[in-house]
Amino acid sequence: MTVSLDAADVSALGPVAAVAAVRDALAGGLDPDGDVPRAVVPLAHGQGLLMPSEHGGWYGVKVATVAPGNTARGLRRINATYLLHDSATLMPVALLDGVALTTLRTPAVSVAAGLERLRALAAGCGGEGRGLRLVVFGAGPQGEGHVAAVRAHVPVADVAVVTRRGGPVPGWADRHLAADDGGVADLVRRAEAVVTATSARRPVVDGRLVRDDAVVLAVGSHEPDVRELDSVLMGRATVVVESREIALREAGDVVLAIRDGTLAPDGLVTPADLSGARAAAPDDRPLVVKTCGAGWQDLVVAVAAYRRKTGTVGKRG
């Protein structure tokens, strides 16, 4: 029988379990570069995305669409559905709300990759009797989701959200500034963590302002000619990517910094590198976690949500 998980069912997994699912999969030997590349289909009014993956006795595929014009229509820009199968029989076992899944897994991947730095920063702030200061560019679901995921793992003292025109303060933030507000630069200078989750096609953060020890979680762009982070920041930072192949193919923040000569392809780091002795993230350089999204991420979080919903444990397949 195919089980349906609506948005509430998927969200009920929560950021702690979602981060754990990502970290456990990587610790268990999952190779992001061995995943099937997603297919991006140009459409008349946007893009279609097909994101398949198989791992650990499971196969799943997300079918997503990105319609930039939907914002003006008051409709969701991104829509998605996820179908999970047992690998052994290839029988479908669950149909999940793909938007909720994306909203949950994207910050889970960001926080999973930056967790050690976030914890170290929080420990330092603890000595000052406060939590982290966050600046979030973008007031959409991914901005909110990243704040929730960070809060679930470390104390947070202040959240400032920055958008093009400003506006009402979201319930998950403490203040809301317009991008041209003079106070934004000072907030970025003081922030321990910066999140960029926008639809911008040009950099939204001045890379000179970011603290040497800050974490920057960048998720808004997945096209090679689009970026949220400038080459100055990418050149200053340790750059963590979910997959070198994906980053060099899809991450404009990475591709354009390499083109500008501030970032070397062999300087990219993966979460697997940071978990071993092959590479370390110096604490005197910003840590940029740049993700584009991949099928394996949806799969491992979908499996965790399915297991929670059905009360099943262990592998299938």
C-alpha cells in the first residue's frame, strides 16, 4: 500500500532528525558524486526538475517545477511531488509533499555541513551570555527553514531578515530591513551566521563585510550564471559543497568565482572531507556552505519521514 505524507507529515520529522538523516547517510558511506545528476527541463514559463536517487534499499524521485512568474500571481514559485520506492521490489511505498520535503531537507544539508562551526561559534557566544546573531537574506520558506534548523542545534540571540524592499517582520525574525538600509552592513559585520535564500541573480552580500569566523549558508541559486555571493567572499572562504561535480556544473557562486580567479576548483571541500583528516576548516576564514540540491538529500530525508509516519525501522529492500 502506498502511504501519503502531506506537508504536515513531512514537516513533523523536524530539523534535528532531518540533519541527523543527512549526516548519518554521509557517515555511512553515501557518495554524493555517485548520485544520478538531476535533469533540468526548460519550459515555456520556467523549469522542470527530475531528481532520482537510490541508496540504502530505497529508490525515490522528486518531480519539481520552478515558475518565476508565479510570485506575481500569488502562487508558489516552486512546486514538487516525491515518490518513494522499495529498491528490492521497486514498488511505490509513499507519496510525499515535495515542497515540504524541499523546505526541510535544504536547511538540513546546510546545517549538517556547517554544524561544527556553528557549535564552536555558539560556544564562544555562550561565554558572552548570548546566542548567535543571524542575518538572513530572503523572507521565504527557505529563510525561515534555515533559521529553524540553526535554532534547533544552537542558541540564537537575534535574527535580522533582509529583503529588497523590507516590510513586516516575520514571526521567526526580530527585525526586517530593506536591502538598501544603511544598517544592513553593520548587521553583516557582527553576524556569526549569514543565510542567503533569495531568487537574486547578483550578489546580495558584500564579501568584505563577513567576519573571518562566520558561517555563510547559501542556497538560493542553482544555475551556473547566477550567484548570491561575490568572488571576494568566495576567495576569502573555505567553500564547502555537497558535491564537486554539482558545484562545478550548477553553482554560479562557485563557477563565477573560479572564472574571476579568486577560487580554485581543487580548493572546494565536501562534508566528507571535513569529517576526516584530509581537510580542515581554518577558524580564521569564513566557512561558506554552498548547496544546489541533489536527489540523495531528498531520498534520505524522505525515508526518515516515511519511517516516522509508519513506525518502521531498519532497511527495506
